[in-house]
Amino acid sequence: MVIPENSSIVIFGASGDLTYRKLIPALYHLYASNQLPKSFAILGVSRTEYSDQSYRDKLKQSLLEMEQTEPEALDSFIQHLHYQAINTSDVQDYARLATRLDQLSDQYQFETRNTLFYLATPPSLYSVIPESLAAHGLNDESNGWKRLIVEKPFGYDLESAKELDESIHTHFQEHQIYRIDHYLGKETVQNLLVFRFSNAMFEPLWNRNYIEYIEITGAEHLGVEERGGYYDGSGAVRDMFQNHLLQVLAMVGMEPPAQINADSMRDEVAKVLQCLKPLDEHDLRNNLVLGQYTGSDVRGEFLQGYREEPGVAEDSRTETYVGLKAYINNWRWNGVPFYVRTGKRLPTRVTEVVIHFKRTPHPVFGLDAPENKLIIRIQPDEGIQMSFGLKEPGAGFKAKEVKMNFHYASLEETQMLTAYERLLHDALNGDATLFARTDAVEACWQYVQPILDFKQDPQALFGYACGTWGPKESDQLLERDGRAWRFPCKNLTDTDYCEL
């Protein structure tokens, strides 16, 4: 593992939930495993007033409550934490930030002013902060690199994404911008590429000649929790489909990169996203299902409907479920449907890809032979399951389905990084491979925009009870083609007992 150069890490939104739950724990674990620079400073920035010591005390308590820590490592890490209160909407106030960074540079004896800016803020500040940083020369790379990590959502629709992109590019160049999607930091998402391209037994079959159809599922068993106000302005299309699931689809569908580097990998991701068949009126009416969960008894507990959630309008038309039949119009995938679904309040939490291979054309063994399929489980119980036919014991030649399983947990790995650990480490090293590039982001919004426009249709939303797999209309997406969704369990291995 490459150790990053000495640098300052500036976190905007330092008093927010993302900082406490994800960023600081990730940085602590990188520090404890000796993967942060030899000399570094973490500067929290927000409007809330803290001293360095009061901020350290708050974060230390948070780490003790949420993480497994070593007392010595924790005490040492905490000393690298600093805090600066500014009005992030006031460009003049950034002079205080510039002065504080100068002081930290002197204190830590940085030879170059390498700085990573993390925008863990509401999207309304995504264009304000870069402009304010540039006004005080904090984007200037003449004395060390300057990088900007932007959290999703990167825009609200195609038009706003283009405007935001143009605004940020006014002050930061593309090589300085890191659009983070924590899904791409998951080991099992990255493993999709290694599994495909390093195995001669799979890659030759990975095309329209051998694959019948593909399922991609991103299911959540929780509702919107305390995020009703935010989610009601977002919905499942923006929250999960436009970013996470389209990125997974790109990993499944992309061509082999020429090299394992940021440019080659992201070239192929952008290409396959640009090959998505545009959604026309027929697709929106027949190949798209939007749903919203309704109240239901689940395992003896009543779960309230989406419209009863705090912060949600009682007549809300926001979708909590998306099911879509998509196509990739290129040589490899032409004619192969990709069935993609995501939803809240489904029976279990699971993200997986299911590759359904075509049946054998042999007229003797092919009629009753079990389907060949490959299940790539991204979370939880990460692993791979392959099913195929073998002869059933006894007389005759009847085939029965058998399975082979691999569980990611069985790998003896000494340093497994969480998604945020991996992505923060990559950003500090200047490796943008797992970060979204501007052309890929625009391609996603270009594809999704017709769905956002269609959402206004009063007949486009179907109800489904909490604890079910979505609206019945979603089942019909596949039934019309003589197919059916796989209903996955929490545990990857198929057993008599299915834990949901």
C-alpha cells in the first residue's frame, strides 16, 4: 500500500453526521494501520463554534462509542484534529481558513501545501465552496496539489448537474475533482472487474451469445428513517438508481480496460453508460415501474407507509421503488435485457447481480436441465454462487440443480478497507480510478432525465406493502418475457431456512 504525501485534510461540514459516522472513523482506521501520511493535519470546518480541544473531545467520544479503538493510537490520532469555524456561505470568511492552513503548514513543517478538501455539506454549497476557495488562492497547485471531494448527489437533474459541473470547473480542473460514490469503494464491486477479466472461463461467455438476461437488485429493508424531508425531494431514482445501480451496471457491462489506471477504467465506464438505450415513451409506459410503500404488518410489527413518515407530505408522489428493463446498445450486449430494481421496505437488505445464461441447445438434455446462473453478491454475505445441472442419482438421465459457493469472508485478508477508507486513501494518493468522471455523471443523468420527467404523470406510481418485493407490476416486467425475479435472502447460500 502506497503511503500518501504529507498533507492537510479539510472537512467542510465537520459537525455533521457524515463526518462523525464515516469520515473520521475511516481516517482513524487508516491512521491506526499506518496508511496515512507521516505528517498530516485534519481541519474540521463548519459554522458551529468549537475550539480545537472541544472538537477533539467530541470526536474522541464518538469514536469510543462507535468503533473499536486502541487507546494509544486514538490519543495520538486525536492530536492531529483541528477546527476552524467560518460562515461557509461568506466568501470573505475564507480568509480565516487560508490563515489557519498557513499556521498548520508551519506547525507540521509541510514542504508543500498539499490539501484535500472534502465537501460533506448540503449540495447547495457544492458550487459556493469551490468559488470561495479559489477567491483566496486555495485552488492553486503551484506549491502542492489541491483536490476536491464532492459527495453525491452531483446535481438534481441533467440541467443542474451540467450547471454544477460548469461552476466547479471554473475554479478547479477535472484532475482535481473527485466525485465520490461509496458503492465503488466496496471490495465486492471492484471484484466484479477482477472476476470478469482475470478468468478465462467467464469472460468469453460474457456477451449476448451466451447470456439470456441480467438482474441487478439493490434492496433495503429500512424505510426513510429520519430522512423523510430530504428523501421526499429526492426519491429512489435519484437516491439509488442514478448513481449506485447504474455504476454497478457499468461494471457488469463495460469492455476490458487497456490498463488498470484511472483514465482507461473510466473511459470504459463512460462508454458503456453512453451506450444505454435511451428511454422513449414506450419504455416509460411499459418497461418502467415506480412504487411507494404502504403500511403493513411485518413479523408482528406494524410498519407505517411512506406518506406517514415524519417530514413526508401526506399526498407525496415520491417513489420509493424503481423497476426498469434497460438495454445496452453495443456489439456485446445488443438484445440482452438488464432488469434493475431498487426499493425501500423490501423483505431484506441485499445488493446483487444475477447472470442468467442461455439454456443448452441440446434437444435431449436441454429440455429439463436447470438454468445456469451466476449470483454475484455485493452485500451482505458477500460472495459468488454458481448453479448448474448434474445427473440426479438413480435411473435415467434427469438433471438436477446443484450449487457452488464462495464467500468473500473466507479469504484470509489482513487489511480489508471499508469503502470510505479505500476512497479517502485513493484521493490522498491522487488515484481517481474509483471516482466518477464528468462524462460518466452526465451520461447517467442523460439516461435518467426521461424518468424524472415521467414521474410527474399521476398514473405512474403504484403502491406496495412494506415487507414485499415491490408492486405486482414489477413482477409483470419479467413475467411478460416468461421470466421471474430472483427473491434473494440475507444469506447467499440457498438453504431450507431463508433468513430475511
